[in-house]
Amino acid sequence: TPVGTGPYTLGEWRRGDAIVLRRNDGAWAYNVAVVVDDAAQGVDQVVRGDDLLDSAPRQRWLAEALCAARGEPTPAVEYLHVPLVLNAEGRRMAKRDGAVTLEDLAAQDPAWTP
């Protein structure tokens, strides 16, 4: 659910739609890695940027498939999507831009509160 816009009905991910499991370099793709990592840690609430809203159906399907393969019930995961935090140039912030704390963001814009 995107914050501030109310409930959002996700488009149905259809069996047969392409989903990348491994990258060309052999590393697991993001969608697989986050599903496995979240399950291993017992995560039941996921908060992330709204740029990843459309990946939720694929991740839900992957979780169901992986759990079914192991004979385990699929954990209930609640997804919450929030607007991206943008840098001074209007681009989304990334780890490669350097460490930024909530205090740093608040100092840059006194109207913003964490």
C-alpha cells in the first residue's frame, strides 16, 4: 500500500510472465534475494520505496513457490510503499551517495520531521 494514497490493488502477476532469478554474473536477482532474506529473518512487514511497488506480486509468488517446494506455509507479509527520498538534485537517494541520517535530512529541511 502506498503511503498517502490509500489501498492499492496490485496488478496480477501472471504465470508465464518473465521473472529473472539469476543475473548474467551468476548472482541471485534482487527479487529472489529479498524473498529468501526476509523469510530467513521472519520479516512480516516490508517498507520500501514506491518505485518497487510493481515487484510485490512477483515477490509474493516467489515466496509461495519457495515455501511450497519446502512443504511450508507461506508467511503473511504486509507490504508498505513510501515515496522516495530525493537528494538536492531531485534524484532518488542511494547508498552510493554517501551515508545520510534522518538527522541530516531534518537539518537540510527544518519543515521535515522524521
